[in-house]
Amino acid sequence: MKGIDRTGRHASIVRTGAVALDDLVALYSGAAAFVYPSLAEGFGLPVAEAMACGAPVVTSDRSSMPEVAGAAAVLVDPEDRDAIVDSIRTFLGEGK
């Protein structure tokens, strides 16, 4: 997998941990992609927030995610690593 090491990390992926609310809009707005492969989600507020800020979204094809994101996001099986990686690559302009 070009650009992604065996741990699934890519040089331009930033794992922030907890983020102050004041910083969320800037992070969402500047993201190449917001990837949220949740296995079980009650509503999907992070997906809605990211979409409201114009971030391209990759999220789960289950739980509430399809209803929240609709056709505005790329929906993937959250247990299919290759599908998630392929979606990220698309947003990063790396293709398959």
C-alpha cells in the first residue's frame, strides 16, 4: 500500500486525540478527509459537523451513518480495512 505503512498510518494522517471545541471548525475545514468508520453510533454528530464544515467524509455503511451522511459521504464497511484505505487514497489523490 503506497504511502501507508503496515500499521495503517500515513504521513498526512493526524491523530489528534481530544480537541478543544474552538479548534474543531478549523480542523474539519482543513481536512483532506474526515474518516469515521464507527461500528455502532447513536447519531453521528461528528459526521454532521465535518460535513457542515465542508470536509469530505468516509464513514460506516451501518448504524445511523447512512441516514446522517446520505449520498454526501463515501460509505464503507467499517470492518473492511481495504475499503477504508481505498477511500482515503481517493481523497488524497493517490488512487488505488
